[in-house]
Amino acid sequence: MKKALASLALGVFLAGSLNAAEKADPRLELMKEMRTMMDAMEQIQRGGLYSSGDEMKQGVKKLQGTLKSLESEDVKAILPKDQVYAYKFAQKTAHMLRLYSDDLIASVEAGRMDNALDDYTQLLKQCMSCHIRIRNW
């Protein structure tokens, strides 16, 4: 019984330390945020295609929740070191994403779905611009 309890305690300790090590790497957290951004963009698009303003707004909320990672110093961990402008560009991109997403919500609330979809297109352009310039795609 003592061996089983000791094994269980050791397992919990190791699992906890692995979880702590995973959180210590800012690159992993930022990559997780990028996946969340992609999910948010998919949700906004799905809401637009099905004329669901509520789903679009939920997607915007999810997207805006991730923007703090682009605005923080932590983003430097995933940016190329040889591109001096990368950090400034990431911050500008985050600002533009916030601007277009705020406008998207205003368009949805005013019942202007065509304008909301135009805002979605601008959001997507910001994403692609960053990926093309910084990630050299």
C-alpha cells in the first residue's frame, strides 16, 4: 500500500513539474495563442456565412483575448532575431486587429453584415501580412 501511495505521489509530482516546465516556455504559450487566433477567425467566418452575429461577436471576443500576447514583450520569443522591425510590426498588427475587430462588432450590432464581412477580410489580411513578412512565407 505504501509503495502504491509513493508511486502515486511521485506520478503527481512529475506531472506537475512537467506542466510547470511547459508553462515556463513562452514560445509554447504564444503558439497556443496563435492557434486560438486561428480558431477565432474560423468562428467569425462561420458566423458570417450563417448570418450569426452572436457567433461573430464570440469569435471577436476570443480573438481580442489573444491580442495581449502580441502586444507584450513575450512575443519577441517567436519573432526572428534578424528582423529588427519584427517586434514593432507585431505590435502594429495587434493594434490593427483590435481596430478592425471593434469595427466588426459595431457593424454586426448595426445590422450591416456586408460591412462586418469586409472587416473580417481586413482581419484576415492583417494575419496574412504578418505571416508573410515575419515568418517569410
